[in-house]
Amino acid sequence: MSFLFSQSPPLQAAIIGANRGIGLGFIRHLLRDSRIGTIYGTYRHGERAQDLLQLAQSGSDRLIPVQLDVTQESELAQWSDRLGQQHQQLHLLINCVGVLHDGPDIQPEKSLRQIDSDRLLHYFRINSIPSVLLAKHLMPLFRHQQPSLFASISAKVGSIGDNDLGGWYGYRASKAALNMLMHTTAIEYARRCPQTCVICLHPGTTDTDLSQPFQRNVPPGKLFPVEKTVAQLMEVIETRTLDDSGQFFSWDGRPLPW
Ligand SMILES: NC(=O)c1ccc[n+]([C@@H]2O[C@H](COP(=O)([O-])OP(=O)(O)OC[C@H]3O[C@@H](n4cnc5c(N)ncnc54)[C@H](OP(=O)(O)O)[C@@H]3O)[C@@H](O)[C@H]2O)c1
């Protein structure tokens, strides 16, 4: 029996970074799941969120698009206040925001020669900090007695124990920092939101804009379509219990080393 879905539906969900890639995949998947009620889907720019906005317009009043930049703490605080005033609760949150490359200045480093402090900070600002800001500002929405789960999409390359290849300094380090921030959050949530399981997830290499420039090195069969990644991650989510809080799981449910 699933811990998260052991309660009576509907559950309230929030997908952060829902405008494209894995986040948009979660939106499509959850819209087909009758156990889920309201789904908040966040995006930064309307012009980059046409698919999400169209899904909301084309019939589903369960989907509520929210314009929000998770790197801006004041915007998160305002959203949390709005939800609190409406007496909303959350049972499932998945933060899908992340960056690996972004124009000529943000490309993963191949060597120490390419280390640049602004680029490192850019990776940390997007890949590490938003999840802990979400945990801080949305904590009141998880302070209830129903089973809940707070997931951050991390990456196996953020595992220090698994790093035999090197390179990608900023991306790796920012995901390692995300993992530590979420492990620490899990310890505090166990006291303050004791029904919320906090986990990090590795999605596997998935066919999105993020992996696109690096796909030629991926062995056949190891590049997952978004739908497959989302179905696999939902299986991992459904089979977690509170005992799993604070851990880092791969797409196939295996725990990953820190
Ligand atoms: N795809 C893979 O193979 C793979 C493998 C391992 C881990 N991951 C992780 O999985 C998660 C989802 O990745 P994806 O493949 O779905 O990537 P994606 O298609 O590139 O989507 C990235 C998401 O992050 C948001 N984002 C990017 N830069 C941002 C910024 N500066 N401020 C705020 N939001 C920003 C994007 O919003 P905008 O459209 O507004 O930029 C978008 O919603 C990421 O955490 C990634 O690290 C992916």
C-alpha cells in the first residue's frame, strides 16, 4: 500500500518548473491521475510556458498555472502567503527546476581552467537553493496529518561517492549541495511536518533541452522519453514511506550513495 496514496483523495500537488521538460511531463501525468485534485504548475515566462497554459485553458480547472521564479525568495514568500490565506494544503511537491547549460557563458566545465566563480554561483542559485527556499516558505502547507512527499529532482552526477569521471564541476557541486540541503531539511521536517517524506530523485538521462547537447554519448536504450521518466519516478514516489525520508533514489528505486 502506498504511503502517499493511503489517504482519501484528492491530494493537492505542486510541480515547480512545470513549463517544459520533466516538469511538464509530471503535469500531464498527474492530470490523468484521478487521485490528484488541484495541481499548481509554476513557470517563469509566459512565452516559454505555452504548453502549460494551453493545458490549463483546454479544460482542466484542476491545473492552476502560477507565474513564479523560484530563484526569487520574495516571490516564493508571496505565493506561500496567498496559499495560506486560502487555507490550502499540499501533499506532493516536485521541484523540477535545474540548469546544466544556458547560452555560451553557462556550459559545464571540462577542466579547472574553465572554473569561473560567477558560473559556479549561477549553478548554485538555480540547482541548489530553490528547493530549500521552497521547504522554508511552503512548510506551513505541509503541517497537517496527511501523508505527504516533497521531492527535488537531483542528478546522479551530484553523488560524490559515484564520481569517477570528473568534469562538470558546477553542476555536480550544485546537485551535491542540493542533496545536503534536502537531507538536512528531512531532519527538520521530521519534527515540524512529521507526515512529510523528503527525498531527492535521479531521473536518469531524459530527452529534454537539458540533456540535448550531450545525448550522442548516451548508450542505446539509456535515453528515456519524458513520459517514461515520469512514470518511473512516480513509481518511486508511490513506493516511498516515511522511513525513506532524507534519502537519494535513482529512477529504478535504488538508493544512491551521497
Ligand atoms: N534531462 C536529464 O537527462 C536530467 C538528468 C539528470 C537530472 N536532471 C534534472 O532534472 C530536472 C529537470 O530537468 P529537465 O531535463 O526537465 O530540464 P529542462 O527541460 O531544461 O527544464 C528545466 C526547468 O528549469 C527551469 N529553469 C532553468 N533555468 C532557470 C532559472 N534561471 N531560473 C528559474 N528556473 C529555471 C526551466 O524554466 P525556463 O523555461 O523558464 O527556463 C524549466 O522549467 C533538473 O533539475 C535537472 O538537473 C535532468
